[in-house]
Amino acid sequence: MNNAYSILNDIETDFSEFEEEILSETEIKEINKRLKSRIGSQSGDSHAKVISAVGKAAILVIGCMAVGGGVYAASQYRKNLRDDMRVRATDTRVVSEDGNSVTKEMYDDVTGAVATYEVTYENAVDPTVERIVKEGIADAEITGIRLENSEMKVGVRFTFEDQKDLEALKDRLDETSAQGACWNCTEVTGISLETALDDIAFFNWGNRYSVEGNTLYLDLFMDTTMTMDYMDEMERRYEERAAYLREHPEEAEGIALREPVTDVEDSVGEEYSYEGVATEDASLREGLIAGSVEDYEEYKNGLPDPLSAAIKVSIDLGEEYGGTYTFTSRLQGDFAEGSHDRIAVNGGSAVLDLDGIYEELNIDAYSFGGTGLKLYGTGCNGTDWNVYNSACDEKGIEFSGCLRIRAWDDLGNTYLMLWHNVPGDGSKKSTPNGDAEVYGFVAEIYDYAFGLEQFGEAAGVNYSSEWADGISQITFAIEKEVVVQGADRINHTTVELVSEPVTITLE
């Protein structure tokens, strides 16, 4: 049986293959709205489309500096916590068979986590494991479950007796991916997906897929804070409010409608922004916001705990591939509160300063837990929109850019790490565009398949979507991406490493 994760270990990055290409200051400008680290729709979103690229990567490789030491053994630095855990099927065994269901257990020999799960084959005629395979219906299993903050990632593998029909399925999946959609875009792939916690349906999207011989691998994300009922209610309220404002345009002035969001940090669950309401309506605005917070807190407190709830994933591959496979599991273990220890490191810094845009990153610590490496540091961002807009108008171009982090291990895998803000200490830093607030950041592996593919095309790198086991050293450096779109409406992308690579030793 092929192990989809082991395939990643065969990926190697030869930096010598990339030629250096530098755009001049007069050809590029920067508007840094930062690339978000999530794709929250089944068809991909604008972030992924913006970064689709033409052109070769510009790679600047600088000598490495080794830091750190063998402080943490694997069993310690991959310790599971409540919001940072994984169990991967490095060892899977059949526990029992009952009717059309097979119960299996997987044990993660790195984190020590265990999960038992049941696979129900709805279309199986003679549902023993051996008979299922002989009839051409897949032997199905979970390969891993990961929980990071509110997002649960589940990987599943289907092994068929032969591969005569999998190439046709792969063609459909490839076509769907090329169009920017996920593998559960049913109208194209024929595959449907449902996820639930304690039988409550939650928002989900298909992520990575692969077909290797007679094995189909799929993984998916489930947002454990966003029920389908809640999303439907937000959509209903949005449409209701939008319809009202269309009928009463005089009330629309100063009220900015926005799409329903799924990021709790961006919203308290209310679908409108009242920031533009006139000052005399401040009390009304405050009352609406307070009500939204109260409603959302009540909703959030009623959600199932993903670490103790029954996790259900139903994937319908279509009759040709055995129909619906339903995986039901509960996580086992004592998942501690808190966070992983941060190890101080002189991780390097970088500055992006282009036509009114200023951004700075400084890496000063790392941790390595259940879901892998995280990097921490500080940064600031300053923008002079007048300078930026004037430059765009003068040169007739549009552009975007960002600083992010690339990492690679001693096994030949390369990873992309995007960062997100966390509150800073309130200090400010002088920039060419005035004083800017200093914020903290956390950088984590980017593993959303569609976006990862687009990033990889732009940089000329095959990025892995999972941290490998058995890593002894990880090297990382800050890289800069600039995307320029001219009158031809084609994106021209350059990517270069702009800080000195730093190597940390994990074992």
C-alpha cells in the first residue's frame, strides 16, 4: 500500500536550477495587503487567483548559519496540545468487523496519539475487508487527523484492487484543480463531502488529492467553529439586509455591506460593518455590536468540543468507486492546555520598501509541536497610499507583494510559511512613511492545496503540504514576492530570498 506522505520525502529542490531575475525599482511597486493563509471556499478565492504567475523565480541563496541544539527529542517537541495536535497513521490495524463496517485503530509513534475509527461501506454487498477489495470497492482508511486552532484536517486513503478507472478520476480531479476548485466540486468530479461533529454539520472544503497506482488519497479541512446552519443564517441575514437597503437606498449611505465571514478574529459573527454610521447613531451602532458579540458567544459556547466529539466524514466517490464511505472517529488522549515552549533564535530580518509601501519582518523564536514548526517575531507595516496610487497611475500597472518565509529540511522537502498578526506591545517604529505600530506574528506551514500550487508555480518550487517525520534540521529564510500586472493583464512574478538562511537542529 503506497504511503502518500512518504512520497513527499522524494521531493528535492535544486536552487541552482533557478535563474536570478530582478525587477528594477522603476518597474515594480508594492501594495502589501498580505496574503491570507487560508482558502475558505470550495472554488478557491481571490487570494489564490491574484498570485497565479508567469515568469521564473528569482532566487538568492546565501550561506547558512547553524543555531540551536538537540534539546528536544521527537517525543517531546511533537507533543500534542489542545489547539495543536495530530495523529497520523504510521501504524493502522483492523480491530473488528461488523456487517458493512470495519473498525480500525491508528497509532502515531511520533506524537503518541491514538484514534479508533469506523469505516462504513454503504454500497458494499459482502462487507468484509477481503471481499470489499475483491469486488473492486476500496479498502478505506484514515491516514491522519490534525487540529490546529479551529481547523481540523483529515486525510483518507482508498486502495482498490486495480487501477483501471482511477486514471479517469484523476483526469477529472486535475481538470477541477486547474479551474481553481476543490476535489469536492461534485458537478465536475462526481465526489461529494460532508463533515460533522456530534452529528452537527460543519463547513468544509476538499484540499489535496493524489492518485498513485491503485490508491486514491484525499484530504480535507473542517472549520470546527462554523456550522452549516450558522452559515445559512448569516447568508439569510445578509440577503435580508441587502434587500431592505435596495428598497431604502437613503439608509444605505454610510453603511458598508460585506460578505459573511468565517474568521472569528475578523468579525464577531455579524455580517455588516457599522463603522460608517454617523456619529449621532453611535449608541445604535454600539448596541448592535454588543448584541452581535453576545449572540456569537452564546453560539460559540454551544459548539461541540472537537477533541471529544464524534468526528464524522462522509465521502461519496460515486457508484463506480464504491459509493459512500463514512468515517466515524473519536480522538483519544489527554490534550494539555497551553502552548509549546518558544526557543529564542536570531532568525534574521528583512525589509520590503517599494513606492510608498514599507514592510519589515524580524524572526526571533521558534517552536515545534504536534502540527510542526512555528516561527515567531515582530514586524511593522507602513503605507503611503498617495505615493502608491501616483506610481500606479504614472506607470500604468497594478502590483502586489509580500514578505513570507520559506523553509527546507534535511530530507529534501521544501515548505512555505505564511504569517499572521498577533497583538504587539504597543510600541511604534519609524519608517520612510512615518511611524508604524509594531505587531507580533506567528508563521505556520501553508498547506491549502490550490494556493500552494500557485505559490509553487510562481517561485519555481515544489512545496510540501505536511511536515515530514524524521527531520533533524530545518533551514528557513525570509523571501519577497512581487507580482506586477501591466496593460496585458498578465501577472509577472519574481521571488527572491532576502534574509540569510538560518538552520535549527531539532534532534
